[in-house]
Amino acid sequence: MASGVVELDVVQVGMGPVSRDEVVAVARHDARVALAPDALAALAATRARIEALAVADRPVYGVSTGFGALATRHIPLERRADLQRSLIRSHAAGTGPEVEREVVRAMMLLRLSTLATGRTGVRPVVAETYAAVLNAGITPIVHEYGSLGCSGDLAPLAHCALAMMGEGYVRDASGEHRPSAAALRDAGIVPVTFAEKEGLALINGTDGMLGQLVLAAHDLARLLTTADIAAAMSVEALLGTPRVFAPDLQALRPQPGQAAGARVIAAMLDGSEVTASHAVDDCPIVQDAYSLRCAPQVSGAARDTLAHCSWVADNELAAAIDNPVVTLDGRVESNGNFHGAPVAYALDFLAIPVADVASMSERRSDRLLDVRRSHGLPPFLAGDPGVDSGHMILQYAQAGIVAELKRLAVPASVDSIPSSAMQEDHVSMGWHAARKLRRGLDGLARVLAGEALSAARALDLREQRPAPATAAVRDRIRQVVEGIGADRFLAPELEAVVELVRAGALIEAAQAVTGPLE
């Protein structure tokens, strides 16, 4: 697996889905977006159908009526621009801290992708404005709370739409907090006055939770490879055996993720003098602990869970979600596709292996520090035990994070608080599942960094040379953190390794020796 950097300069947004890599490229690496000709043609054709219905005598939901529990009121033609403006203003009701820039950019790209299918009935100018705002690096201010995941991510998407109107607040390309009107003006972008149907089309989607699922899947893939690298370092430092990772043993249980994890660990341990030194008949270590021996079973189950959730994400990326929606034969139909259950379940599902992989990592870390179980390593890996405490409190931090991750693994999607005068009487809470998963991934990265930091120190303390791949990872850590010695201010050292983990630098160091892992 590569380090995960997505290098795309321009993402074409057409009638078909954008890919997960394209979402990451726009959200994190500021790739530009361009509307494909087929999308512009589809937008124009569908808009003509909406405009015909707008002047018809028969009321059409979302075109000539109010919304949600107010859908029974017919809105006269001269008030419909007011209707759209009021919809966006009233729904832009988020509160709490700002949501991360990458999440907002992913959400906007995904809403643009749905608009480009031609199934929402908006004018081409609306889609073109979204693309222009993304390309200008302008990010609407979206807040932590406001979405129940049904009818889509209403409040977060409304804050984005509000910025297209030249209202509300944004951060410009330099990160400055500014009124939307000023930022749009300076970027040469004309605010949009929304016409019939367009307000609904901009807020009825799972784009916020889906964008966070895509970003989480990207990050977790890298973290699982890092988990296997850290596990290999710990197995080696604790005088574990690599024999349990043999392909024929893994094949007895044909779980694909498990086999992939075992391959990573085996490649990392190839050529180790440490493991060779105790591969003798009279070795006193009969069996390794579960946290060593079963590492690929746990990281592998996490991989297989991730594969399922990535499949869900790909299906959702191919969706055209709006209510009402314009069908291929020109009907305008109400539907329930905005309900976030498929995405919410996937987000909640991923929180379970995030917690469990971290839990196993913390157990390996604790074993490295315990003189009764570390097979000759000094207590807490201290330079001068008793005077120095070594990594004692590093494990405390890991334990605290793991406890938090277990709480975050409790699903959000089993909860539902009815809203909109009981019209929306069952909601997905998918946005909340996404927010807690992001916190979980941060915690996992920190726990894995702690294990890698302790395992690197433990390898330094062994007399024999480690495997070339584990040595390369240790040496990469040594570029930012000194080796064993008197106790130092530990927090900056941990944070430095956290950044290596997040950047995929430990994977890159290993792959310089092993070639592509997995």
C-alpha cells in the first residue's frame, strides 16, 4: 500500500460518480474541479422540465409548494425566490465549533457531483458557482451541530448554499474569516439568486457524512498498514516468533484481510537477527501473547470491515440524492433516498475496529514496558530505572485514548430523535457517526505512534540487529526523536511520531526496504 498521497490536478465532474481518490484530492490537496460537457447538457435539459412545471396549475412539491411539514401550501410565482432564500437562511442553523476545511470541501464536491447528474433540476449556473467557489479556495463556515442525517445533512449543506447567495461567512484561500459577499466579490464570483427547486436540491443530500466516510476510509487504510508495522516491531522487540505469520497457517482461515496483515508483518520481520537468535529448540518462550500472535487476525478483520464500508461509499458516490428528484423520463417524484442509514451504519461499523486495533496496540506497548513480560528489557524502557520513568506515562496516555475509543464505538445510528413536527420521525444520525469516527481515527493514530515510539526504543536495547525493514522504520523515527537516555520532555516526541504516522512516513520507510506492502 502506498503512503496515500493523491496527486490529481483537475477533477472532472460529470454525470457519473467521482471516485474516492478524487474526493481526497479536492478536499485535501486543492485539486481544481471542472464540469464536464455532459453534465452541463443534462443540467440544462432537466431545468427546462422544472421551469415547465413551475408555471403549471398543479402544485408540485419543492417546485411550487412549501417544504417538509409545510408542503401543503401552494406558493405563488412571485414569492418563489423568497421561498428559496428563506429555506436556505432558516436551515443554516448550525452551532458549535467550525467543521474542518477538508470536510466542507468534500461535502461541496459531492453536492456538485449530484447536481451534475441532471436529476436535481437546478440551473447550470448553480453548479458552475459551486465549482468556482471550490476553485477559489473559499470555504463556507459550517458548524459541528445541526444535522440529524435526514433529510440529508440539512444545516451543513445550507451553510454552503448560504455562501453561494453571498450571505453568511466563509474562510478565503488564505484562511481569513470573512463575509461571504466580500470573499466572492474579490474572487470575481457573482452570488446566485436561487429559483424554484434549487434550495431543496442544495440541502437534501448525504454529502457531509459521505465525505467524512471517504476521508476516514482513506486514513484508516494507511493506519492499518501502520498498525501491522508497529506490531512487527513489537513482535521483534519482545522476542516473538514470526512463524505464526506463515502463509500456509494463514490459508487455513481464508480471511483476505488477515492474510494481508500477516504478509505485512512477515515482510517487516524478514532477515531479523533478533528473531533468529531465539529460534532454538530450548527457547523458554512457548507461545506469544495474543496481542502479538493474533495481530493480523485483528488488523485483518479491520481491513475486511473497511472493504465493506468502502463498497458502501462507492455505491453512495454513484447516487443522485435529492427530494423531489427528476427521473430519467421527466417525472418529479418524492422519495426517501436522502435517509442516511447506509452511510451511518458504515461509519458506526468502522468505529469498532478503530477501537479494537488501538486496544491491541496499547496491550503490546504495555508488554514492552513490563519487566516481567518483556524478556530482558529494562523497566518502562528507562535509561536509568528508578531515576528515570522512561515511557511509563506514555502508556497511560494510550490507555486513556483507548478508553475513549471504546465509548466512541457505541453506534450513533441506533438513536433517533424525531423532528419537523413528526414529519421526519426517524433520522439516521449519520453526521454524528461521522464526527465521532474522525475523533476515533485521531486517537488510533496517537496510540499507534506511542507503540512505534516504544518499540523503536526497545529495538535499540536489543543486542542483535533488527530486520532491515523494522530498522528502517526505527531510523525514520530517530530522525525526529533521539534514542534512549535520561528522561526528556516526552510530549513533543510523541507528537512528532504522530505526525509521521499521519503522513504515512513509517510506511514509506518500510517500503523503501520491502517494496509495496500488501
